[in-house]
Amino acid sequence: MSFQYIPYGRHALGPDDIQAVVDILNSDWLTQGPMVQQFEQAFASYCGARYAVAVSSGTAALHLAALAAGFAPGDEVVTSPITFVATANCVAYVGAKPVFADIDPVTGCIAADRIVEQLTSATRGIIPVHFAGQPCDMGAIATIAREHDLIVIEDAAHALGSSYRVDGRQFTTGCCAHSDMTIFSLHPVKHIAAGEGGVITTNNKKLYERLSLLRSHGIVKDPERLSTNEGPWYYEMRALGYNYRLTDFQCALALSQLKKLDVFVARRRAVARTYTQAFKAEPALDVLSQNPDSSSSFHIYVILARGVDRADLFKALRERGIGVNVHYIPVHLQPYYREKYGYHSGDYPLAEEYYRHAITIPLYPAMTDDDVARVIGSVRQCIKILSI
């Protein structure tokens, strides 16, 4: 029997998005044109931050944030083992050592009390990962950072459109009220798509200027910032930067998508509520819990196979056209991290226990109610068969 395939994630493009890109293709700009600044201003405004810097990918955003933070060889930076490798890799890119703190098994996010256990005299920063779209305990993490003079970079690649409460006050993720910088991804499976792309938000002018400089080869053209000026053609390279620029037509697409973000997030939350309601009484499954002080934007939805084998359930769902995935293999178990840093199985038992059971089921705004019902029905059917 053949089934229509339901992917675990998918972009949602409309005629307005396509027209926004076509308008730029018919203009005089393709690379760094006026849409870049328009998108950055709109993004910063949505998050409630003073500045936003658009870059070529979420990984580029992490790399530039690590550089701007000043992480260097001899430093240690604490992050979660349950994340995409890019989060830890950005620390390695700048020569520092990625150190992991185990997760809160209830939410899948890095546990604040576990961060404290990993701090040493070499620790310079924390990169909390808002896993699956749920913000970490930013109040507790900000307190740890203040007490130990640490830089905080929020990895919000999963969490655009989410929010959290600290001391009774609501904060939009990316406002940087409890961090120095926040990074986002514009990959097609994320909340808004630009083909590829990333954004860094910050309230710190010096960090903003450093990020902007490093994004474009470390080159300065502003006459007011030049050490000398030999003419209109003149520029100076002030740092060893990169070509991490996002194009004008990608920013046009991202800006068009940003206008629909709240609608996208509302649909993601509705699908997540349906899943939670459907699976809460299923004895063979657990789902990640939601902290009452956070409002997830649900990049992904994870079920934990407790009463059946995870690999068997994964295979059975794929055979029924359900595009399940696994987020993530704990980073410290990757061969590179084992060989370079000496990590091994058992170092972070809660992350490894989560990984043994986790399956990501489809979740994206364009899912129909019939799609959602088919996913639920397939999960229940597979569990029933595998439980015999």
C-alpha cells in the first residue's frame, strides 16, 4: 500500500511571498540592498531588541555570535547536548572548548542547576538552547551569568515567536533582556523561511557593530569610521571577517513571512495541543512537558516511546508515510567530540535517556486537520501492533 508522505517539517509559501521575491528580482538589487535593513528593523521590532543582524545561515549566526562574544582558545562555553551540532561547533570554530550540561528530562531544555555544576575558572559563556521551541529558564540562567560574569547567547533557532515569564513579566524570545545575543534560523523547516539564513539580535551597540563588521569581510566603508579617506572608492579591512551576507531577495521573502509569523505560530500551537490531548492517555508514550512560565512556538513535537522499541516505531511510521525524524543525537556522542574532547557514553545520562526514546512527528503550519488525524491514528495503530 502506498501513502501520501507527510514530512516532519515544511515551509509555507503563498503568492504574497513569491511576489515579494519577484519584486526584488525586477529591481536594481540582488545582494545587500534596502530589503536587508527593512527586514532587520522589522525583526528587531518583533522581538523587542534594539538591533538585528541578518546573516547567511543559523550556523553563521552562531559563529559570528561566538566571535563577537570574544570566546577564544583556553575558554570553555556551556551548552546543551540535545541540539544540532552547530550550537557546539560555533564554540569549537573559535578555538574554545564546548562543555555540556545535562538536560531537564521534563522539557528537554538545558537544566539551569546542571549548568552550575559545569562552571570552572575557564568558563566564559553559556549557550542555552530553546529546544523544540520552548524557552529555557532564562531568569535562572541570567542570574548564573551575572554571578559568574559570563556571556549568554540564546540559541533560539527553534523558538522564533515564543515567549517566557520572569518575575511575572512576559518577554518575547530574542529581546535579549536576559542575554547578550540571541540567534535565529531562517531554514525552510523553521517558523519563517528565507531558503537559508539566520539573524542575531542584541541590545548592545558594540556587539551590533562587531557582528555587522564580521558579516562582510571585516570591511568598513562608512567615511566616519575610516582612519583615512582616499576617495569614494576607499574602504578598510578592520578584522578577519567572512562573507556571511544575506541577499536582498532572501530578506524580501523573510520579511513577507515575518508578517505571517503569528498566524504560523498559532497553527503550530493548535496542532501541538491536539497531539498532547491525543497522546496524554497513551501508556506507551510520553510527551515533553511545557513550563507554565514559557509559551513555546513549537518548531517540533517530540513523542517519547516508552512501551515500545523506538527504532521499531520509527520504521513502522515511515512505512506508513509519516515523516518522523529524531532530534537529536546527543552532541557529545558524535565521533568528533569523542575523539577531540574525550566525551563518552554515560557523561550526560538524562540526554542519552531522552535520545533513546525520542521521535519527532510532523508539525508545520500547512498541516490539515486530516493530516494531524492521520499522524495520530498511525502512531496509535503502530503502537498497538508493536505491543502485541
